[in-house]
Amino acid sequence: MNKSDSFYNLETLGGILLFIAAVFAIIVANSPYRVGYENFLHLNGTVNIGTLSIKKPLILWINDGLMALYFLLIGLEIKREINRGVLSDKTNLLVPALTALSGLLFPALIFVFFNAHNPVYLKGWAIPTATDIAFTLGIVSLLGPRIPFSLKILLTAIAIFDDMAAIVIIALFYTAKLSLLSLSLAFLFTLILIGLNYFKCRRISVFILFGVALWIAVLKSGVHATLAGIMIAMTIPDEGEQSMLTRLEDGLHHWVVFLILPLFAFANAGVTFIGLDVSMFTHPIVLGVGLGLFLGKQVGIFISLGYFVKFKKLLKADKVSLTQVYGIALICGVGFTMSLFIGSLAYQNNDLSLIPMVKIGVVLGSFIAGLTGFLVLKKASFKH
């Protein structure tokens, strides 16, 4: 099994596990165990290292700590693809970059349309802009060889650019008050990691040591701690198929697929429908997120990608149809993991009562987009 097959098989399995974890969270959140579920997620955990103390509820250890490893994996994948993957050929960059940008703009505009009247609600404008690579590749992989491999590669590239955009958005728009001391320490540890490259250090343990120090500094700085994962990834040496980057990515990928993302889904997808008023489905945040993912993503992706397929003869050799492009555009509306994550950042301070609205919008929008996309692709593959 080659590297590509292994990657896509893991992402397919990851999508299935995410779905199971999300469904389980919703079941528990609507069962007699829902109080225990909430109390469990808010159990405080404290780590003391000398005078340094980090105290957070369990859900933030997951969202700030474990998700930093997820972002580390994203960073490693992006660096590998730029160095020697689908993004290494600069001629392959324009189509997925413009498609991802278009797929970001339309969902954001839809969210703004419904929430422009309320500055607090408006903080969540980026929630429907995300695409979940594990879910999208999982859905596409269910159709097997009926979907051209080149289309899967293109979908992966779009999702990678989408992740890049999410990283920039989090860095620019979802940061707290900044600590200059902690930022200075983060900068120092980043320089050390770069220096390890310069002096040809290839011990993962050394990178882990300074990587943890960098994560703590970023955590205390006011910039979201998960961005430390990206910063670390950019400093990991990549010198070919057996490089430290490859070994770290291979080792980390299984932990992310089998533990981190399912745990994140279980902790964040628990929408409770007990006592739910029907009017909540017309809440501006629910409409903005749900329609942004389902409608905004499909319009943005289809307009851009459809143009390249129809008029620039992109993927002509594989006879990719506009119906297949439309199916891919729909599936890109599955924003699940990153959408829930951005939602937790947007309303994490005094707006926690809005988190259930985010969850309803994300779950509904992602589910409808994923289901309709699968059905469209299935129908298109039989005609093809």
C-alpha cells in the first residue's frame, strides 16, 4: 500500500469514527446522563511545573491541548504537500486556492446577512467557512473507484487551502489580550526550533521538548494555543520519504484519527434537544451557520471549480462532469470539526449560551450537505 492509499484509508476511517462519536455525543446529551456528561467535560485539571500552573476544565484541555496536536498534523501535511506533494507543482496551486477562497467567501456572506444586526452574533462569521477533510474524504471514499482519483486529489488540495485559511482566521480574529512576555518566549522557542534545523539536529525528543515549551508560551500569550502546532510543524525537517517530518506525521496520524478527533467530536457535538423550542431553528446563528455550510459552500465551490472544469477543461482526461463537481461542492459543506472549533472560539467568553446554536447549525448544515452530496455523486457515478 502506497503513501496515498494509506492516507485516504485513514481519512475514511477518521470520518466514520467522527460520525460515530458525534452521534454518541448527541445521544448522551439527550439522555438521563446529560448532567453527568456536562459535569465530566467541566472537571478541572491542573498541571504544576514549579511556579507555572495551568488549570483548565477537561473540554479546554481537549480544545487547547489535544487539538494542538491536530493542528501539528495539519501543518505537517501542508508542509509535505508544498515540498513534494500536490502543491509542489506551482501550476497546481491556482485552482484549489481560488476555489477554497470562493468557498470561504460565500458562507461568510450568508452568515453576515443573517447576523449583521448583532455585533455579538457577528463574531461567528467564520464558523461556516470551514471544510472537514476527514468527513469529506470519508464520504467520497464510500463511492470507491467511481470517483476519479484526480478529483479526490483536487478535493484534498481545496481542503488544505481551506485549513490554511482557517489558521489565518484564528490567528487574526480569535485571539485574546496579548502578553508581550509570553509572545517573546514563544518567539525565542521558535528560533530555537529553527536553530535545531540549522545545526542538523534530528532527535524528535529535542523537538518535542521545545515544542511543549512553545505550546505553553503560546497558551499564556493570548494567541490560541493550537497555533503552536502549526509553528512547530513548520520547523520540522523534511528531507524526503524517510525524514523526521514523515516519521512524525505517520506516528501522529493514527493518534489523531483514533483518539483526538473522536474525543473532540464527543466533547463538542453534544447538542441537546430536550426543551428545544422550534423557534431556535430560525435563530440567526443557526440559519447563518446551517445555510452558510449547505448553501454558501456549494455555491462558492461550484462557481469556481465549475468554471475551471467547464471552460478551462480541467480534469478533461478523467471526463469529470459538472454533476460530479456539484456533488464535491456539496460535500465541502461538511464543516464539522473546524466549524465547531471556530464556534467555541467565537463565543467562548461571555457568549456561552450561543454555543448550542452553533452546534445545531453545524450538525444540521454538515449532515444535509454531506447526505445530498453523497446522493448527487452516487447518481452521477452511475451515469458516468
